[in-house]
Amino acid sequence: MDIAFTRARVAVFVDGCFWHMCPVHQTSPASNSEWWSTKLATNQARDIATNNHLTESGWTVVRIWEHEDPEKAAERVMNLVRPRPIEGEPSI
């Protein structure tokens, strides 16, 4: 993970569009295409396995694409990390 919020158990990954095969920006190199296809598919499979392992271990996984608006991405993370008031207790 690129950023870990251990108390909140939130794992944040910032994924590059090329390396993680972004559905919007993915490209396939023409040179050595078979090797790249295998490499990128392996990256995707590892991402899925990592997500599953962390989720099964009680973590929330957030994946942010490199092209995402940083403020919107930060807000997504803050909404998961920010302490929530306990029902019945006064908020600060």
C-alpha cells in the first residue's frame, strides 16, 4: 500500500494508469507485446489478490488512479478515515 491509516484500517493505493491497466487510459505497447501483456495481467491479478487479502483481514482498500482529481480522491479517503460520532454521544 502507498498509504496506511492503521487505526482506521484503510489501505490506499495510487495506481499508475499504464502499470495497473486503467480502463480509461490503458495502452498496449507494440514492441514485445506478448511480454507486456503477461506483465500487466500479472499486475492486475496481484492487485486483486492484495485487495482480497486486505479485505479479509479487516481493511478497507481504496484504489486511486493517477489521473483522478487529487481533492476528490483525498475526500474519498478522508470519509473513511475521519472518526465518526458514536450514536448518542455529543459531537465535538
